[in-house]
Amino acid sequence: MLESCTLEFRDKMGPDPKRVLRCFVDLGLSDHEIARYFDIPKPQISSLTNALRRCSAPGPPVAVFIHRP
């Protein structure tokens, strides 16, 4: 879904809209800020960023064990 939806935004986001959105999400921008920056309706941005956030949701903490001889 993300790939097909972002095709129409290439003129505003460049050749790789998914990567651009990933960057903005990683920087902590809200959907409102991203939508305003690209002049794209917020509901469309939210549907795309929600998909990205679901894919990158952190898992449970991982215990780190250090082996000392």
C-alpha cells in the first residue's frame, strides 16, 4: 500500500517518497508538520506514516549478556 500511495507524491517528495517519509518520521516530525511541509492533506500523510510506524515499532527489550572469562 505504501508504495502505491506514494507514487502520486513523487513530484513533491522526490524519487523515493518512502525514504523521505521515513526520515521525517525518524526525526520526530508529526503528521501535521509533514503534511504542512509538503502541502499534502494530513489524512493522506497519516495513512502513510501509520504504515511506516507499524513496521518500525520497537520490540521488547533485549537483554545483553557479557561473557567475562
